[in-house]
Amino acid sequence: MINVTVFIDSEHCYTGLSMLGHAGMADNPQEGQELVCAAVSAMTINMANSVEQFTEDSFEVDQDDQTGMFEFRFTSEISSESKLLMNSLIFGLQDIEESYGEPYIKIRFKEV
């Protein structure tokens, strides 16, 4: 299962996220698990690359393909462009969670 923790500040802005796991690690594998893992990976990497390419915002990123760990955190003020990119990512991840749910992906929100 992919466990996603979305970090949110007191003003309800997304400030980063942490993911761990693979959709393909489900105890009862079903059709679509590869699709979930690929979609989550593509969307997340695209968001980070887009922040880097299209904004001046500073961030930290760390990843480990073997464990499925991906961590992304803004380290400076977040521009409106980055807010839009993060909103779009979270919207997409929530759509995947609604469509496929457990045992593939679980999203939680944590105020920081």
C-alpha cells in the first residue's frame, strides 16, 4: 500500500508530502495495482519537476525507489503557482484513492 501524508499549515495550504510503499505490495493483489503505482509516481514526480521548472520556490526532495519513499517539502514561501501544482496533485491522489482505495493507497493529512 502507498501511504501518503500531506502536510498542511494553519492556513490550510499544502506544504509538502511524504509517501511510502508500493501499490503492488498488497496482500491480495488485484488488477489495477500497477496502474495505481505508476499513476501516483508520475503525478508526484511531475509536480516536483514542475515546481522546479516553473517557479522560483525552494524545496527539498528525497526518494528511494526500492521502498517507494518520496518526501517533498517547501523550504521557503510558497508561490501561487506552487499552490496550484500541489492542489492539483492532491486532487489527483484523492481521485485515485476514491477509485481504488485500500489496499493500494491511503491519504492522511497532518497539520505542521
